[in-house]
Amino acid sequence: MSIVLKRLREVFIHGTHSGHASPKPYTIFETADIPLVDVFKLYERDPTCKASVDLLASATVGMGFYTTANEEYEKSKEAKEVVDDFNEDVNLDGLLNDMARMLIACGNDFWAKITVNQLKELQRLPIDTIEKIEWKFLDPEVLKVPWKVEGYKLAHKYGGETLKPESIIHWRINRVSPSGFGIGILQVLLHSLVFQSNKRPSYAWMKAKIERIMPKIFEKYAGPDVLALLEDANEETIHKFERIIKSRPEEGAWLFYSGKGDLKPLTMDPRARFEFYIDHIINQFYLGLETPLPRLFSTPGFTEASARAALDLQAQLIAPIQRYIKRQVERDIFALVLLQAGFEPAKAKIRLNFGSPEVPEVEIADMVRAAELGLIRAEEFRKNAVRFGWELWEPQSETEGGE
């Protein structure tokens, strides 16, 4: 990665250096509310988050893609071949699959265009590569509203330079205008909520704390704390009990004393009901993940109708993301590849389509009609009829028929 960034700095950096104020007036720098690398940790370490992101990413781009061209364009075949060859060379399908996870989880992903004037390679950057986005005001005198991205500032460990916007493909969804950063499905789980003087911790924190306490509950029941009442015990005996209790194992320990005393286990009232509160927190967590499909694997009682409803809901959620990815690829990749190969992108109209090309389904009635009209020969009809399960024999020769 250091080699890639070094090449980018040589070609695409602005004239400023890390640690110096930008000489360009009327620009501002924006950082993400929560560092994107911290957001992605939730994907890496929480099984529910990882499953939800993987399901949404797979439903978005997992089916693969194919390209089509404007057949009325006289060079459509050659233009399509150029784009298809480029896609194969850079493994665009694999890049999109990796990008979709980061895009859905964090709302952002960054690709570097290596040698942008002659695009031959694309490189995904680590999510913590871009530290700040540099904006230019719409009107520095009247409307100080962020309007146009002027550059992407690298984090200090990646060199701290500012890359030109044309050298970066910035993928982002759920952009809250005029922010330059997008928002994925995991940020809402990491944000706390402050209303007046009350503060609610993040749902990720609450879920993690519940999961941290659960093993301790088992430990408490297996080895409950015991209150030791040592009547007339001297100070040395009390300190001895104190040291032993503090160093007791997780499963608990029994302590014996020769004097008069009493033992009282400290237990939790079993009438306390917490499942309703836990269900609320877990339900809010799943709502933030925006896909009910993980529930199908973890919650009993889901019917086939519920599963279909969940799939229909997920299809509505991923449709806008698919359209966004499609337009971004066509505009920032396909158009540039066509231009540098000498084609006209507006006329070629190379389009990215998710899924597999539609193959017309041939019916046997269509074949019979084609044979009647003389569009196919008798031997062609027989060969195709076998594919439909017809059992045919080779016609007898005239010699065999005469005998």
C-alpha cells in the first residue's frame, strides 16, 4: 500500500504539506463524526453486525454483473470489449464485493485511480487512509456553504498530503448534506443520544455490557457472595477472612471459623424480570441494522410468509444502493476507460447490469412453427427436440427399408 500511496503523492497531491495551513482561501476541512476505522471494528467484532452487513452486501452485488452497449453505435462491440477487458484486468467484480461491505457498514469507501490519465488499475484504500475532506464554499462572500470537494487529506501515518479529487473514487451512501462523508448502518448503533440534560448510551455499548454481564450471572449463581458474621472475632481474623474472600475463585469458596458466627448467601431476587428490557434493546439493535434476516436464524417461530416479507423488505433497502453503484461505475470508471480508448461514452452507453444476461426461453411450439416455415432444417429440429426430452431414432436408410 505504501508504494501505491507514494505514486499517488507524486502525481496527484496539492502543493501543500502536512502540518501547514492551506494557502487556498475559503476552504474548510471536514472529519467523520466517528472515525470510520472505529465503525468497522463493530463489523469485525460483533457477530450480529457482521451477519447483517454480509447479507445486505451479498444481496446488493453478490449476484455479479454484466455489461450492455448501445447497439445503434457503430463501434458498440469494440467499446464493450474494451470495458469488459478492463473489468477483468482489475477484477472489478471482486472490488465491488469488498467495497459493498465497507459501504454498507461505514457508509464510505475510497478507491485510488492509479495513473488517472491512462486508467489501468484501481486500488482500494484502507478505511482510515482519508482523514479529512477539503471543501470549497459556494460563495465565500455571501453563501459560506460547502459546495465542491477540493481534496482528500491523508492521515499522518499515510503521509499527510492532500490528494486531488480526480484521483479518488469516493463511494458514499446516506449522505447528510452538505457532509462529504456518508453514513452506514453501524454509525447509529455507536452514537449516544443527549436530550436536554439526559444522556442515553449507545446501543452497541448497552448490548456489549449485557453480553459482558451474562457470564458473570452464571458465575454468581454458581458461587454466590457470602456475608460472614464473625462475632467477637479479633482484627487479625477479620483481615484473614477479607484476604481469602478477595482472592476466592470464580466458583466461590467456603470459609470456616471456630468462633461463633453466621453465614448469609447474597442472592438475586428471582422475581426480577429483565427480559422485556433486554428484548427492547436487542430489537432496537436489529432495527439499526436494517435487515430482519439474521432473526430468521436466531429466533424461533418465523414462518415462510415472514421470511418472504423479510426478503421483500430487504429488496427495497438494497435497490437504491444498487442504482447508486451502477451510476458511479458508469460515470467514474466506464466513461474514463472509453475516453482513453478513443470511444464516445455518450454514444456507446456502456451500462452495468446486476445479475446474469436474460436468455430467451425457447418453447417447443416455437420450434415446430419455425420448422413449418422453413426457418430451420429437419435435422436441426430433431437435434433440438432431443433437448426437450423427445426420444428420436435415426431414420432408416433406403437399403434397409427395401430389405
